[in-house]
Amino acid sequence: MENIIKRITEKGFLVSSNLKINEKDLDDFLKYLLSLENKPFIVSNDTYNDFLKSKQKEYVIIKKHEKRPEIPTKVKLRKIYNHTNKKIDINDWVAYYYDRFNKISNILKNRDELRSATTISRVKKINGRQQVALIGMIKDIRKTFTGTTIFELEDPTGFLKVIVKGDEAVKKVDELVLDEVIGVIGTKSKDVVYADKIIFPDIPERPIKKAKEEVYAAFISDTHVGSNMFLAKEFSHFIKWLKGEIGTPQQREIAKKVRYLFVIGDLVDGIGVYPNQEKELSIHDIYRQYEEFSKYFVDIPEDINIIVIPGNHDALRLAEPQHVLFQDIAEPVYKINNVIMASNPAVINIHNIDDFPGFDVLLYHGMSFDNLVSNVPFLRKYGYERADLIMEFLLKKRHLAPSHGSTLINPMAQDFLVIDKPVDIFASGHIHYTKLGRYKNVLTIGTGCFQEKTPFQEKLGHNPTPGRVPIVNLKSFQARIMKFR
Ligand SMILES: [Fe+2]
Ligand SMILES: [Fe+2]
């Protein structure tokens, strides 16, 4: 009790001699006291009872699961990476970049201004000044001391120097990244092109779809089970809410209609992911970490489709695309009711019922986000708190990791990270900061996490938002954030 009195008095309150409180409630009680508009002069048992009543309002505990309505569901795996154990050589990289160039240049050729785009070798043969349209991959961007941006453009026929000149093109220089495929409209003169316009492949405006019935999808990621900063209480609150055991009547009504749960990587903290990680682990065995994760899902309603993809903390190679979680290591996860395993990235179609086409959901854990936030001037100014802008940026580039160095890549004949088809929802994790957005009617979802701020994040000055879960009502196509902390 001494410690309790000390903690309360430290916040500037006097404590009544009759005060008896449960130590488990202390943190929440302090938050409650500080949030009160009319703060008590003396904290007494009455104050504590008021706090307990306010808590009850928030979480009504019910004894039995209420009956869940029957809602039809469907999950289709649209784009999944199947693991191949092939040895990689230089030809794989060549094929990989050819594929990226071809896929994105085909998207760009659909743009009116680029229909007549020509190859770099042809542009080089032009004598005198001439207006040109071309498509290429960016190499070696640099700024001159006068502030002019110059980059090298490459296509399968050669290289060409581009000097950014026109106002419209200059506006986009802060968004340019190495290795992305873009369109350029400009004037060829001597052996350079002066760019008036830079064109990103981008996505077309997406028609808004709405499901016939009220049904919800929830998005979580980054539970980091096994870390000593995993927020067990908050995570079990979320699971209890899903089971319909806690929440206001309105919140429990929503829980009854959740039929899709996306888990977007970093289920566990892993082992040896970064130097000295062992000091920050509460579970030192990878099998036990997955076992612990799965325990939370005991008795989860069987009608919820749980779609799981891996992240960089999960037990498999880091290079992307990442295949599904290994069955032997993550066996307890495979045993959760209705689990569907997918790769990172993946495209999943949900709720394709009768004549309704369903929603295409692009899932990507988000490993390239770190690199983008530190290297792209346009994104750097917002830091980790604008997942919506990072996702918008990637939709414009039609690629999940446009620069070679932005994530570790496993090169294949196909560049799996190209966003080849537009989607309805794009959801990512990794940066532990919840943010919703919309870009051309695509709903962008940055999930949160269930891990307390780590010393590493503290060093970066990053403030994560643990315990928050984005929920999408598929009937209205509106998203909201539920807080479990
Ligand atoms: Fe994470
Ligand atoms: Fe991550």
C-alpha cells in the first residue's frame, strides 16, 4: 500500500487514510485521476469506487457467448507466393528487373501521354531538338549545386541522362526513388532530355464496392509474442471483444459480425532478429513463442476467417516475397480455427458472395517502409506517423519496394512486389503506428501493434500506438479504429 500512496501523491493528490485499492488497477486509476476535469483534493475510497464504475461502463463482462448471426463468407487466395528452393545467380536478377520494367511500362503505356513512348536507343538517334516521350527505370539521381535534379534513365536498349526542367516535373523530384519505372515527357537536345513532365504509373480511381450484408473485417499485426514488451492484457482484451465477452452493447454487436481477421506479420518477436535481442525476450524458444501466440485464439468463434501472413520477426528468411509460415515451427498457429496461411505480400479476395465480386485486399507486412521513411524527402518529413502517405506513395509507384535497397529481395523470373492489379484495400503493419487513409477510393490501413514502445523505437523518437485495431464495415466501406488500451 505504501507504494500505491507514494505513486498517487507523486501526481499531486492527497490520500485518505481509508483508501484501499487493488494494486493491479493502479496504473489505470492514475490515468483516470489525471483525466478528471474536477480533480479530487483527497483521493478516497469513493473516488476509487467511481473509477471502478467507469471501468464497468467501458467493459461489460458477460458470462456466456451471445449467439452469432449466420453470415455467408468466402476467402479466395488471388496472389500467393509459392516457395521454391532455387539457387540464385545473376540471371535471376536480370530476369527480375526485366519483369518489373515490362509490367510497369505496360501500365504506363496506357496513359495517353505515353502511348507514343519510344525506346532510349531511338531517342538517342534523334538529331536536333525534338519533343519525346519515353519510359525507363531511374538510375543514379543527383542534385547539382544549383538545385537542379539530374537522373539517368535506363531501358533494355540503353541509358540516357535526364535533366528535370519544367515546373510540373520539378514538383515531383522529392518523390523520385532509385530503380522505379517512370514515364518522362520532355525535349531531346544534344545527348540529354530536358523533362517537362514526370509520370508515375499510379492507379486509376477505384469504384467503391459495398457488401450487401453488414459484416466486418479486423486488421492486426505486430503482436511480437515472446518479447518482454508484448502487451498480453491488451491483446486478450481484443480477443475477448472478438468473442463477444467484453465491450459496450454496440461494440459487442460489431464483434458478432466480424468474419475476417487479418494478421499482417510479426506474430512473434523471433530469436536473434537483432543484436542482444535475448535481453528483451520473455520466451527464448521460437516454438514456444508460436504456441503462446496461439493460446489466445482458443475458443475463437469458428465463423471468423483468420488470414495470416509473416513479417520480418517471424521464423523464415527475410528476403521478400516471404512464403507462408513454416508448418513445423508455427504448427500451433496452423491449428487455430479457420486459419488461412498466405505469403508476404499477398492479395486475398474476401466476401465474394453471389453476384458480389468481393474485396481485393493487398497485404504487405511493410519492411520497405523504414527505408522509404528515411530516404524519400517527401516521406521523411512525416516520419512513421503517416502510413497512409507511404501506402499512397507505393500505389502511385505500383511497387511495394521500388528501390533495390528498400528491402531484401529474393529475385525470381517475376517481380512479385509489383502492384500489377488495383485493389480495394491495402493493409500493412511493421511500423507499429495505426493510420487509416483513402487514395482514389482504395482504403489504406496501417495496423497498430500489441507491443510497448521498444528502446530502439525510443532512440528513433518513434511513438507507436499499441492496442489499436482498424475495423472495416464492408457494407458501408467505412473504417474505424477500436482501442484496447
Ligand atoms: Fe513489428
Ligand atoms: Fe516488422
